[in-house]
Amino acid sequence: MKLILVRHGQATAYCADDAGRDLTEFGRVQAQQTAEYISQHHTVDLIISSPYNRAEQTAKVILAQLATMQPSPKFITLDSITPDDDANVALSNIDRTITTMFGDDNKCVVVVCHMPIVAHLTGKILDKEPVSFQLAECRVIDTPTVVAGFGEQLASFVPTQP
């Protein structure tokens, strides 16, 4: 399977309601650049997003772009991929979600979430130390299943940064 891990685009300033922070206009541009990269290189079956606004908005930009060029992928939110969630729990939930929806089929799944969890997820899948993601950066990982230590990074894309 291909797993494409994406950090959300630039968001509004930190505030008490972290979950409610929206993408800035620049963040939407970043999300669009990443969406174009993904749509040019991959046929996506599923997009999984954090429920936080900025991640969901990034995921929906990707969804809209993909819908113009290929059959529209399925879209769901997953509560366990917010910034401070446990990466082991998140991996298990992502794997269970994909398996429940598709069985063992070889699919392409985009996961849109946040730092630091996206770095921890990537590190665990690749069996490496977590490495920071730029805003709206995506990394493409080939893995037989969503578990620690079985992935290989195939590619990455970093959109324009502030």
C-alpha cells in the first residue's frame, strides 16, 4: 500500500481553541500545491483527516483536486490523529480503518494531520527517529501494512514555505 502522510497547511495564530484554527489564505495555497502533486502522481482511494479545522480544510483541498482528475476517494475523519495523540494508537486506528474499509487490497491512502504526530507516525513506520514536516509537506511511504518498521519512503513534496 502507499501511505501519503501530510501535515496541514499554514494556520491562523495559536489560540485557546486549537482545534478551531483555520488555514490562512497562504495555507490554502500550500494545500493546493500539495494536492496538485498528489493528483499528478497517485490515484488515491481514501483520505483520512484529523478532525481539527486546519487538517480537515487541507484534506478537503486535496479531495477537491483529486475529484477533478480521478474517481473521488472516500473521506473520513479520525479522532486519534490530533497533535498530541499517541502515535502507536494512531497507527493501530489507521490500520484498522483501512483494513475495515478495503481488506488486504493494495490501496493508496492520504493521512492529513499535524506536527508532532505526523513526524512520530513517519518515524515509527520507517523505523527511524521522528523528523519534522514543513507546512503542507507530504511523504509517500510504501508499506505492506500500517505497522511500525515496515515502510520505505518513496518520495516527498514540500510546497512553498513562508
